[in-house]
Amino acid sequence: MIKKEEQYKYQIGDLVEYSEYEFFDEYYNSFERRVGIVIKREFRYVDANQYKIKVDEKNYWIDEDKLTLLSKVVKATAK
């Protein structure tokens, strides 16, 4: 049996990047890279896991396969 933490590729607090496309008149009109922080995760048995990413002041749900890890979260030592 898989542990719950092993089901996720990214952890809460990880810095990730994804690309966003806009379509107009059947063509790519713009391509933008966005960088954000993982703030929530959702496990799915059938589809790819989804992550809620905070970018500026907005939140976006993005599939796991569209994300690129930039920096892992570092857990502080307990006091």
C-alpha cells in the first residue's frame, strides 16, 4: 500500500512553474510562463493529481504533468 505522502510528486510550499496559453482564431496568441507556490493538493486515482498554485494574488488548479519543480520546500528544525 502506498503512503499518502508518496502519492504526490510536489509538496505544499514547493516553488513550481507552468506554461499558460491563450487561443484566439484557432492559433496560439500568447504564451506565458507562471511561477507560483503549491498551496493545496488533490489526489486522483484516474487522472493526474492536481495542485492549487498561488500566483501573485490568484489561485489556479493545475495538473501534475504540467508543472516543473523549481525549488523544494525546506522543513525547519523543530524547537
